[in-house]
Amino acid sequence: MTPKVPKNRGSGDRTSKLARAFHLQTELETFEQLLPKLLETSAGKFVVINARKVLGIESDYPSALKVGYAACGSETPFFVELIESPEISQRKSRVLMTRLECIK
């Protein structure tokens, strides 16, 4: 007897997740390409990107999320990221990892 697969758990769901992951890869690449210009004009703010289009630049994360959901809804993925230099991002990651290691 073949086991029953619950709805939304079949291969279509996996394909959808892969498509979303690929979609966000596009946004990440767009962010990395635009970062030098964004640093000049909007450092310290949050950028909202869908596909290869900047939907908005906001001063805080909740406002950036509102822009993303207003433009894309809840089903279409979008990308929100703080505009800061890669060196600062790496430093923050290292500090966080060090703090997490201390907790262990």
C-alpha cells in the first residue's frame, strides 16, 4: 500500500521552497552589486529588494518590512538588509559568535 502524502507536502512544495531560495539569491546578488552606491547614499538604513528592484530604503527594520509586505504581499519573498560595510557585518558576526561560545 502506498502511504498517503498530506496536502502541500509533495514534491511541488519542495520545488516552491527551492524557487524561493533561488529568488532570494537574486536579491542578495542585487544587494551586493548595489552596496557601494547604497553605502554612499543610505548607510545605516534598511533596503528592501524584490527580484532586481529596490522597493524602498527605510530608517528602521519594521518600516522596511511594511514596505516589503505592501509591495509583495505575504506569498512573494523579498529581502531586507541593513546597509553597512562588509567589514562591520563581519565584526558583528564575530562578536556574536564569541558571545555564543561563552554561553556554552
